[in-house]
Amino acid sequence: MPDKNDILNMRAKADCGPECNAEIEVKLEADPDDLARIGRLRWLRPLVQGRTTTRILRTIYFDTKDHRLRKLGMVLRVRKEGRRFIQCLKRHAPESPVSRQEWESVVPSHFPDLSHLRAVPALRGLKLEARALLPVFETGFRRTTRTLRHPAGGHVILAVDRGEIVSGAVTTPINEIELELADGPAVAIFDLAKRFCAELPVRVSLRSKAEKGFDLAQGKAGAVWARAFPVSLPGGASAEDALAMAMVGGIRHLAANSDCVISRTHHEGVHQMRVAARRMRAVLSIFRKQSPHDVFSAIDGHLKWLIAALGPARDWDIFIDETLAPFKEMAADNPVLAETIARAEQCRNAAYADAQRCIGSATYAEAVLDIAAWLHEKPWRESASTEPVGIADIPAMDFAARTLARRHSKVEKLARRFDTMTPEERHRLRISTKKLRYAAELFASLYPAKDSKRYLKCLARLQDSLGALNDLTTAERLLQSLGADKQTGGALDVAYVSGLLDGWYGHAARRHEQKTVKALDSFTRMRPYWRQ
């Protein structure tokens, strides 16, 4: 069985241009001490085949001054391996979070040779010139490589990397386990990744060294939060393309914010993780009728668990940073308010500790790996054999029109009863609005931008005003929990604080209700863009 170096030798030949190879890879992050424990794992030793090799790898990553390649989802690097320079252009596969397309070739020096990339379809029309390329950052690390034979068949390349990413005077460490499928079924790589996660405190990472390097070069050295990745459906896209691209974007959005929650660098991290999970659940609900229930149920269960696990941290963020914000200056002269804020902070700290344990758990790792495997294996295709038409056969435009019309109609029907709705019914209206907005954003690229943007802007206003009303309801629930929580201290005058909140936010609630009525009126008069 060839090792990683042999595979590279076969792929990269100096006398020919690069061919497109599909790389299937799962990356795990760990602390240095835990990486040292890999060689002592008893279950791993019988799987190792051939020799274990160690190499020093130095790589320079290139892009234009305005990062044109990165904006197109591509990475260009040159890596020195022994006496050779291996150039590689990589791009994420849009339909799988663990698969990348790559074009490799041997070049004369550490600088890229674009003549090897003229035939690459991904670069057509870019008009890229060698003189426009600049080194952005570089990596240097020690790679220890083993070839593993999976019991069910197939070979996986296990690489342990220790080193750093360097951009100018700034560095960030590399402590990673990479599992790359050499041959055989993809289940092998996911199974091995789960075994590592079960026995070592490692974390699944969907961020490549390149993504970390670009963040470092742009001054984002610490853990940062990230917004959702927009879905741009190509012309002639199928409903299956929409499902895969939306879910891949969702899991990448989820993974992009996990470090921010673990390090607690910004409250948006936990919010964006919940947004990512909610978006993915909304996407699953869109396609649920097209496949048997069991195709989506396990993935939906993972996402539902995650939303619940992260919910308390997000609720306390809103309560402290928004609901209690107007009262913080008064707390210096008001012991009851000061005690309320102090207890709320204790509850928030506890909620974040729970969220961090969740993200660092084997259960979370299993959830991410199951979603990635599900997307890679596409089990809905197997179920399509019993269906008259599978989602791969339905044009995205047709599917979008039916889906959006159904969801628009539901929100429109609920909106007529807003004045007489209970808080629970308004919550259902908010959820239906959110689902409609996620669906509208998913399919927006299929339609003229000016029409979809106007509709989405109207939905955003409606969702924000409904959300503000829901936050006030949540605040009352959290306030009551502070008085009932024995761990945070003795009795708390909840009625007094509740009175302050009611007095302060009574006017705000009426104002939000008025905004909601206006937003609903605008929505009912909005002409759906998919009908134009």
C-alpha cells in the first residue's frame, strides 16, 4: 500500500499539467500533549501498515492583493518536499464539507507557475497573471504519517502535524490530526475520526490551514465569529444541489463559530452557531416530504440537541446585554438591581460552561461527523428509488416556487390574526417567518436580485420585530428563574425587578407591536418575487 509521499509522487509529474483529484479529508484539532498519546492507542497499532515517516514541510500560500482566489473559494500554495516544489490549487467541493478538488504539479521554484493551471476550469475567465500573485503567509510543520487499513476495507492516511502558521511577525500554532482517504469506502474515514474523538479530547475542524492563515494575515489572530455563508445556486441547479449546498454552508457556518464559543471572545459566536443549526433544520424541513423520514431524522435530532444545548447561553446574553442594559447605571445605588445582575452573570457563566462542554464533547464531534458523512454519502438518493421523482430530477426553480408559495401562504394566514394572538401563537408566527426567510435566502440567487432583496428586507424587519417581542417574554421567564434558583443565593425581590422591567419595557413592547403590525402590513402587500 503506497504512503502519502508515494501518492504525491504519482500525482505530481513534471512533464504534464495537473489533473483534478478529489481529496476526502477529516481534520481534528488537539492539544500538543494529546497528539503525543496517539502512538499509545492500543486499537490503532493493528491498523498501521508499512513504515511511519516523518518530514518537515514548508509551504507558501499565494493570492492577489485583493484576495481574488480566496473570494472564489480557491487556495494556491507551493510546498517544498525534499528537493521538489509541489504546486497545488485547491477548492472546496460545493456538495461535501470534507471533499476538495485539487490540481497538483511540480514547479521549478517556490513561486507558482501558472502555465500548469491554464486548463483548470475553475480559473477560466479570471485573467490571473503571475506578477499579480503575492505571498500571503506560510506554514512550517513536522508531519508524521502512517497508513491505516480499516477493518471494513480501504486505506486511510493518518498525518499528525505540529508546527505554526506565520504571517509577518504574527504566528498561530498547528496541532492537527489529518485523516485522508486513500482508497475504499468513505465510511472508513468517518469511523476512524469517531474513534479518535471518543478516546482523545480532540475537536472536529472544518477550517483548513489556509483559512486560518488568511485570518491571521487579516489581523484575525484570535477566535472570531462568522456570518452565514451565502448560497449561490448555478443556472440549471436541481433541488438536490440546493439541499447539498445549503447544508454544506450550514455546517461550515457552525464550525466557523465553535472556537469563538470555546474561547468566549464574542457573544455573537453562540448566536451564530444556533443560527447555523436552525438554518439547517429549516432546510431539512423543506426537503422532508421528498424522502422517507429516517433519511433526515437522525441529522435533525443532532441539530435539535445542539440548539437546546446552546440556547441558555444565548438567552442570558440577551437578558444581560440588552434587557438589563438600561438598568446597569442604576445598579450602583440599587442593591436589588445589583444582586439581579450579579445572579444573571453567574447563570450566564454556568450556561457558557455547559455550551463549551457541549462543543468539546464526543457527542458534538459525532454530530458534526454524522452530518458530514450524510452529506458526502447522500442517502436520499437511495430512497429516491421508491419515489416517482427524486430531488436530483427536480429543477431548483420549480421546487423553490412551490416551497416558497406554501411557506408564504402560511405566514400570510397567521398574520391576519396577530391582534388576537397569545404569546405562544406569536412565537409560532415568528418561527414560520424565520423558516420562510431561510427558504427565501436559499433560493434567492435563482431570481433577479432587486426583487428578492426587497422581499428579504421586508421579512427581516418582520422577524426582528417579532424577535424583540419574544425577547421580552424570555426575559420574564429568566427573571423568575433567578428568584427560584437556590444556587445563586437567598431570596430575590423578583416582583420589584419585574415591575421595573414592565414599566420600562411596557412602552417598548407597545412600540414593537406597532412595528410588527406595520411589518405585517408590508408583508401582506409584498409581491412574492418567485411569481414575477
